[in-house]
Amino acid sequence: GAGVSQSPSNKVTEKGKDVELRCDPISGHTALYWYRQSLGQGLEFLIYFQGNSAPDKSGLPSDRFSAERTGGSVSTLTIQRTQQEDSAVYLCASSKETDSYEQYFGPGTRLTVT
Amino acid sequence: GDSVTQMEGPVTLSEEAFLTINCTYTATGYPSLFWYVQYPGEGLQLLLKATKADDKGSNKGFEATYRKETTSFHLEKGSVQVSDSAVYFCALRPRGYSTLTFGKGTMLLVSP
């Protein structure tokens, strides 16, 4: 079946602009995660959604970052007033449940802030 | 807080050589441990996992053993292939939690 999909695959934006990154999880997966992969920092957790529970936002680096998940499926990560240090690959993952289930990763969105 | 430390790369080997990529962790309790692989141009894929001490995860000829006494989860393969060239990430998930904490990744380059 279809895996996790993300769009766009690449995004170039000017400093100060807002961007939206989209994630379509695997159908039936209740948990959805956003991570960021940047040079020198490795992979960092950003935010996690599980069903209808309040999201775990503990990894968001600043209040410029926000995310929502509509209808328990598609998620959008929004970065406002982008900065050059936001340049990274943003990865989305989903899993059936939170514990003991494998996280399946999407191909990522490469964001470049100029 | 929890953390994962893995050896810096790149690791450069010839085909059929023995591979070890070291991974150690710091965590409270007994986390689950994972190795993920990222092939060029592709997304992260789970390679293997271990959920308790002394468990051995294995897949595609790769192995790693959960060593509680040394807080380690080293990745090994007896004979690497060119197709194993990729970036390998060690990760942990604390018990009762959902999110993964990753190491910085180790690039493996295998030449014919």
C-alpha cells in the first residue's frame, strides 16, 4: 500500500516568509510525528499527534513553528517568518499506535531559506 | 535527558569487509533501541530493533545486541556490499514514550 507522503519535496523560500509543509500518513495510522534533519544536528523530534489527544509540542524550537492535524489524518507543519537556520529536511512519520509499533517515515521536504 | 552517541563517519570499507558502527546511549530506565538506515535519495527505514536487554535484532545480515551493562547497541555486519552504502542512525525510545531520540548518523561508503 501507499507509504507516508510529503509535499512539496523541495521548497525554497525567502527569509521572513511563511511556509506550510504537508504530510499524508499511512491510512489507519493513529500516530503522526514530525522530525527535522539538519547538518550538524542530526534528527530532532518536533511534534507528535496521537488520535484526538492534545499534541506533544515539546520539540518545537520556537513559537514560529506550529502544526495541526485535521480529521486525524493529514498534518500541516507551518513555519512563520522563516529564518536561515530553519533550512533543513523536515520528516514526517506515522505508526499504528504509540508503543512498540514501527514508525514509517516519508521522503521528507527539503526547505531552503535564502 | 536521553541521548544517543554514535561514531562519526564516514566509514569507508571495501566490499566483503567486516562492519562495526558503535552506538551508546544515555537514558533512564530501559528504552527500546533501533537502527534506521537512509539510502541515498530515500527516506528512513527501520533496519532492526531490540526492546530489552540481551535481545539481538537482525535484518539483511546486520545484527545489534542490546547491552545494558555497557549501554550500547553496536551495529555489525560480517561482509558488506556496495549496496549497503547509506547513512545509519541509532535511536532510542524511552519506555512508555512514543518519540524517538536519534544519534547524528554515520555514513557508510563501500567500494567494490
